Amino acid sequence: MNPTRTAAAPIAPPRASCRWIGFGRSTQLDPRAAGAEAAGAALEQSDGKLLIVFAAETYERQQLLAGIEDAAPGIPMIGCTTAGEIAADGPGDASVVVMALGGPGLSVATASAADVTDRLRDASADVASCFAAVEDHPHKVLLLLSDGLSGDQQEVVRGAYRVVGAGVPLVGGCAGDGLKMEATYQFHNGHVLTNAIVGAAIASDGPIGIGMRHGWRHVGEPMLVTRSENSRVYTLDDEPALDVYLSRLGAPAEAREDPAAFTHFAITHPLGLIRRSGEEVRFIGGANFADRSLGCIAEVPQGGLAWFMEGDADSVLAATDEACAEALENLGGQPPLAFVAFDCIARRGVLGDMGLAVEVERIARHARGAPVAGFYTYGEIARTHGVRGFHNQTLVVLAFG
Amino acid sequence: MFSESWAAQQLAEFLAAVAATSDEQAALEAAVERAAEALEAEVGALVRHGQLVASVGFPAGYEPAESLVAVAMSEEPTAVIGDLGHWSVLRASFSDPTPSRLMVARLGEEPFARSEAGLLVAMARVLGLTVGSLRRQMMLERLALIQRAIARRAPLQDVLDAIAQGTHELLGDEVVGLRLLDPNDPSMQALRSTVGMDAQQIAAIRRSAVGEGIGGAAMVENGLVVWTDYPRNATALPPIAEAGLKTAMGAPIREEGVPVGSLVVGSYRPERHYSKVEQETLEVFAEQASLAINDARTVDALHRAVDEATHQALHDPLTGLPNRALFVDRLEHAIARASRTDVTVSVLFIDIDDFKLVNDGLGHTAGDELLVEVARRLAECVRTTDTAARLGGDEFAVVLEDVGSDIEAVAAARRVLDALQTPIRAGTEDVIVGASVGIAIASGDTEAGELLRNADVAMYRAKASGKGGSVVFEDEMYQALIDRRGFDGQLNHAIDTGGLCLHYQPIVDLEDGRPVGVEALVRWDHPTRGLLAPDQFVGAAEESGLIIPLGKWVLDEACRQLAAWRDEGIADPDLYVSVNVSAGELLQPGHAAAVASALSRHGLPPSAVVLEITETVFVRDTELTGQRLHALKNLGVRLALDDFGTGYSSLAYLRRFPVDILKIDKSFIDDVAVARGDAALAHAIVDLAAALDLQTLAEGVEHADQVTRLRMIGCELAQGFFYGRPSPPGEIAAVLGRAALPAAPRPALALGSHV
């Protein structure tokens, strides 16, 4: 496939010309060539300030980054591996997408922290501290890409929030590894990291809008989380969590023994926690067949009430429209320069390949011709109000105006 | 809808997070962060001694400390902090020991909910008591224990016990009492949990009026009350004062901010003094009870709705005894066990004699007290293996396991009657009540329901043969009931197996004799008694509840027949069918929906059906009747008032209820042509109906001169033998095919012999 080149956005408001966003995608098999092709297409002007890279986990990563460096030397870069890539021309599983941001109306600073497992909050605070290096523009956002397998990702939100406070929205997602659930990788300025957090502080003259929706609904009666530790749930209603899960949802036989089949089933059957403003969805990443526990991607507090949840294509697609509309609404009437989408892998599980194409088409339609880059995630970050900002099974849309 | 359970849950999470910290500063920071998270607030701040000691929501190192302190210490519900615009602010004070505040602020002006305010207060109090406290760990442990009990949905009683025990351990007072309002009598508090009281003391103060004792005072004040010299207070409870209690303090337990109970500690040591921290500790524990109650209310409904509903559904709320459903279940089990082990089960059916006199004479509260005491004595005088239950009203029953002889059962009944010999305090008076006991002994394959009914029948025999005694059931007592049951069973069978049929009587336009409708009349082809008319079985169906399936069948069949006639071109497209609806059907939930579904099943418009309702339904004149009639009317079906003129009520309901047609009772029509009085009455009814824009239908028209007179007075519709008797559908179809039934004096049609 040829790289997609999106025209620069010479859009009406004069100040918009001070910012540009370009996009490239490559499906070449050779990692270096793919990286160079996508980055070269994205970097449509010389004053690029940030590259955002989402790459299939099948690429040899160091070579991929070398290719990007070839095409866009010295331009700050953050990125990660995925469980599928998103672009206006459709979803993909073996591609690399690159979005380039530039122009005098933007200021960017990037940072990263590795080996974060036992210090997620502090590491995230360190990354967020890069905000101090950003020039002052009226609209700000902190973009975070993290490793969902490294621990309770709400800690990532807490750490960053401690540093940037309520005035700066947080947005981002957890890297993927094509649903292997073994290791995910984060990229920062040519380096391949794992168990890491990478971040980009972005300040812009143009508005920045964020929208999010999940589109899941709960099934049956709520249950009490009678024993849990952090993100691992041991018992629900005093019964082994895995057994409750399998029997209440009538899981297929293979999901009762085979971890891969379990994960396949679990991505469309998350847990919902009761919160003040509704329920918070928790992605169930795996099961421990020995101690009959469930492993989630974020904390599930003991003593809480929880539901099993399910979704179907209609509810998930309705959420897509709502998330996009919300992001656009927050641009205050300005047309979007670009969309960045962080879409939970579980939604992909519900939609299937056909539905996925429909979803991406809808996102592209909302973007009204502006480029779209995104990926299927193992967890989403969006903090626009309140303190909590880590989500599961959710579509988060970041719109640059 | 989750607000309360949500709050209890958040507090549990908050406690766990704070308790997990290693030092005080970390505890404070975790507290602020968790408070903000729980309340979905962007900003959290903790101010101690006028200083900002922890905050969240502003860039680290750039916190607007002065502004945060000022906002935290003020009382304004909204504020401007930093440069992000307006914030809704929620604060909770605590002392450690200088005034301190925990504050959260949410962007925007949407105010915080009451449950959120309660949650922050609870968090702040915990914080105030645990920072700088040597007892911090113990306090947190106790609170965590209680919260876990709440979160684990332990029975409310266990939570209340944990609260009383925790209060006792932390404050060290000899006596703790926790009271909650009596759900059946909100002017009274009932003691729900105690520490340090013996059975006699508990019995003496088990119930007290709101306002009595220090707990009552805390409820009235809606705040903490301390008494340094207990007996000197006017409302002190005498048994407590006599026991020598010297000091006490009480805190209210609230639901949605309103006092619903109290938590009280007391000491026999005159030197006992309650420090500020101890006072707050009591308030914290009282708040735990508030949360537990709120949680129990909402989580019950939500989380284990089935369990709770089952429990409630199986127990009598007043006496706590099993109710009829549980009783029957236990009886069934007892019978099953008995059949395996070759023993026999007996049932006592107990009815209080002249209970109504107590209830009416001394009031419902006194009546309830009497029932509670009867229940207690009943439970006491049966063996633990036996089940005593309240079946409803003043009826109780006991399952006696392994009691199979008259002698043993009569002895058990005697014990019950003896237990009631001692006077019972009911309200202001001591009353002696008697009871009548019916005894039924299972034999062979007696079923639970049957056994209970036998005992019931015997109880009535006991009552009839002089109150205060017991009678053992004998088969002949049941013969009447068995007859009746047989009839019901046959009718049920007939409904299910097509033993019913409909006959139709034409309804005509008096002007031209054209048939405009038919009234559907049900017939039961009884296996031994022949074809039965409605008056021979509908009354029984109403009593047994079979009227519901019966009515449903009639409506469906009538719609089916009319649709068939319309399809075959036999009936005029405007011909309607009129169907009788009983009061029982009308009041059945979903009746209107059932009508709508019958119409749509047969593809009929609503105008094809008229529902006839007897005047007695209207006379009940309840809101529900009105709702149900309007629901039908909203479907578009028309309503006819049957047997008009035979009821006793005012005519007011004609205005209130959406009636379309008045059916003038046959008794007014019989002599309409010959008696001036009857003609005048009929005329008045027609005029009245015209004034109210209703159609009138004359019932039981048999002669041509009646037709002439009815036309003269302006009556529009008629039915009766003159136009045709009720006939099977095949016969009536021939009539409908004709252009007109006799409009002028002509002989009656002989359409069939069934009436």
C-alpha cells in the first residue's frame, strides 16, 4: 500500500496556519523502509515538532525506529506497539502509522521513564514534569503512552495529575502486543523501551478536544468484590472469581482451560465498577486457572460492587459516534486538524473485522477529511474532569483544532 | 441510585488507602487524593493549623496555597481558585485539636449531593481522629472491620453489633446501646445492639420513645449530647438511672441527614469525662451506623435483592415470625420428613378471640403490641423443632413435628391457650385475650395446603362452639369446601380444554333496526349439568380468581369471531362486539395491555370492541378504577356501563369515568310502554345521558310497543328477545346478514332455544 499523504491543513482561521499536522502510513514488510516511508509522508513541512508513532508489534522495532530517524532526523518522537493500527483509510494489523505535528503555533516537550512497575506514580510524575519545558500556549494536553502490563495504570494518572493539576487534560493509551499479553514496547526518540511510560507535553494555539465513551452495559445482578489485591480479583460474592465469571456468563468450554481462549472471551466481557457517575469498565486481561482469580489492567477495590458487562456492535458503534462528537464539541466550533484515537482492543473484539472497518470509517467521517492516527489499546487514558482518568474498554478521541 | 452504597464503598476504599500508608504525611496525602477521587473532584486540600498540608489538583510546587486555605476555611458553596473558573466546594471540619478542614472542589457549579457531603464528613472525622493519634491503628482497624462488614453485606445486625463493640473497645465505657426507630412506629426507638447490659436491663429499656433517655435527646438535638450526671436529667430512663449510671453521651444516627436512631455510651464512674476526641469518636461510630443503614437500604434493594426479598417475603415484619409462605414451606418439609420416618405432623391454627375489640378500642399500636406479645409467647411455648408463624391479621399457626395423636395435639393446643392466660400489656391497659385453636393431623398423603385449610376449618368450628377452646378437624367439616373445589377445578378444566363457548345477542339501532353490534355471552357446557349461563358460574369464578383466565378467553374468542365475520363479509364493517368485564379483571395489572394484544392478535381496530362494566365497579370509585378505565379508553375501545340504574351510588362517576354507553337495566324497560312512572324514569335516564353525551342502550326489549316508546324518548340502541335471543355464532351469522331486524312491530325472531 502506498503511504497516505494528507494535504496540509490551510484551514480558515489565520492562526491555524501556524500549526500543521501531517500523516503517513506504511505496510511495507521491511521495518526500516516502512518507518522511513510513513515518517517521510507525515513530515510535510520542515519545522516538525513531534512525531507520534503507532506500530504493529510484528516489526523489528529498532530497525523501524532507525527508518523513522532516517526520514525525520532529530524530531522528537513518542510511540508504541499496538494491537492494531487505526488510520482514516481503515484499520490494520501490520502497519506503522505516523502523525507529525509542527508549526510555530505549537510547543512540545517529551520525556520517558523505564522500569516503572513498582514506581508507576513517581515515574509518571517524572514524565509529566516535561511540561515545565513547554512554551506557554493557551491550550494544553499531556499525551501518555504506557505499558498496561506494568501495573495499576490509575497510578500513572495520579502521578501525572500531581504534576500538571486540573488545568491540563491527560490523554493516551496502553501499548499493545497483538493480544499476546506478553510484553509491550514504548518508543522515545529512537529508543525502544518496555515497562515504560513515554509522554509528550503539547501546548497549542488551537483548541484541543477530548471525547470518550465505552458503549457497554451490565449483565445481571451486581456482585461484591469480596477479595482483591490491586488489579487481581480473587473472590466475587465469596466465590472464586474465575468460577463466578465463567458460570454467570456461560463461557465456552475452551475458555475454561485455555488461556488464549479465555482472553478471547474476556475481551468482550469486562467488569464494571460502580462509581459516582456510573460504572467504570475494567478489562479482564487473564485468569489464573490455579488460584481461580481474574487479572485486570487496573485496580479493582475490595468491598466494591461490580457487574459483568457486555456489548454488541450497535452499542459500541454508538459510543464511537458519541466520543467523536464530544471531542469535536470541545473544539468550540473549529474544524479538526487531526484526530488521535485510542480504542480499546475489547471493542475490536465485539465489532469483528467488518465492524471495525465501519467504526474507523465513522471516525474518519467525524474527522471531516483531517488525518486520523490511532491504535487498539490495552487501556485508555482520558482525564478531563475529576481525578480518575484511566479507562478500559473505551474509545478516547483526541482532536486537535 | 447507587449514591448510598456508593458512599459506603468509597469510605471503605478511603480507609484502606489511608491505613496502608507508612507515615503521617503519606496518610494525609493519600487522604486528600482519595477524597478527591471518591467525589470525582479535581481539587482536594487539607488544611491544618491554618496551613495547607496536602493538596491535589494543581501543578506540584505551584499550588495556590493561600487561595486554597482561604477557600477551605470559608463557607461559600462556590469559589474561584486558580485560573480555571468557578468551582463547587465541599468542606468538612475536624479538630486535631485545632480546627482543620478537608476540602474538595469540582469544576463547575453543580452542587455536591447530600450523600457526598456525608461521605466527606465521615472521611474528615476519621482523619481528625487518626492523625497524631496513638490509637490510630486501633481506630482504623475497628473502622475497617465495620466497613468490611458493611461492604461484605453482613446482616445489618452484625454491623450494628460490630459498631457497638468497636465503640466499647475504643472508648472503654462500661455500657453501650444502639437504638433505631421502630419501622412500625416512628415515635419509638428500639434497642438494636448493646454492650454491658444484662437481660433484665435490656428488657426494661427495650423500647423507648423518641426524646427519652440520652439517645432520644441526641435524636431531638440532632447532635452530640453529653450528660455528666445521668439521673438528674428529666428524660433519663429510670431503669438506667436506678442501675447507677453516672455519665453518658449520645450521638444521633442519621439517614439522609435525618435522625433515625442513636448510639450511646455510659459509665458508672462519676469521674468519667468525655474529651473532645472521645466525643468525635462516638460521632464517627454513629456515622458508621448511618452509612450501614443507608447502605443496607440501598444495597439490599440492589445487590441481593432476591435474598432480601425472600427474607422479607418470608417473615412477618411486625412479629418477626415466619409468614404464611414460609410456614407452608416448612410444613411441606415436615410432611416430607414425616413420610420418610413414619411419623406424623399436626397443625394448630390459632385465631385470637375478639382481637378487633382490642385493635378498635385501644388503637392499632396497642393491637400491634398485643400481636407481638402473642407471637413471643407462642414461639416460647412450642418446641424448637416446631414452627410458629403469623399467617396474617390475628391468625397464627404452628407446625407440630412428630405429633400424630389427638391427645398430644390437643395438649399442645392447651399449652398455647394457657400461655395466653396471663394478661398482656397493650397500650395503657393489661388485657387478657383468648384464642380458638383448630387442630389438623396429617394422614397419609395430606398436602400442606390442605392440612392448613383443615386446621382453619376446625378453628372456625372451635370458634362457633364457644371461644377459647380447640377442635380437632374431621372430614365432614370439609365436605362443603371439597364440593366447591371440585366445581372450580371443572371450570378451570373447561377454560383450558374448550368447554366454554360464546353466544351472541344482537344490538340494534332503534331507528332502523339495523344490527350495530353483538353482546358476547359466555356459556359453559358442563359435563353433568348441561349448558350453564354466566349467572351460574361467573360468581364462583370471581371468588376463586378463575375470572381472570375466563375473561381473557372470552375477550379473545369474541375478537376472533368478529374478525372471522368481518373477513367473511358476514358482518357490517362497523359491527362491534360487546364483552363483559368483571371488577377483578379490570383491576388486574396489565388488563389494558391484554385488551390491546387481543385486538392486535385478531387485527381489529379498537372501535370494534365495547367493554361492559357493571355499575358496582364504578361504585367503588377508586383512583385505581379511574386509572384502569382511562387506560382502556386511551386504547380507543368504548366503555359501556351495564345494568345502569340498579346501583346505589351517586351519578357523579358518570362525569368522572370515561363511559360511552349507558345500558338501561331491563327492570326500567319492562313496563316502559305501560307504566308512566317507568317511562318517565327511562326518559330521564336518556336525557341525562344525552346531556353527558352518552349513548343509551335499552336492555331486555321484548315487545314492539316498548320499541315505539323507546324511540319516542330518544333511546338510540336496544337489545332483547324482540330482536333476538343470545345464539350460537352459526345462527347469529344468519341474522347479521340481513339488512335489518324488526324495526317496527313484528314478531320476535326465534333464533334458538338457549338463554
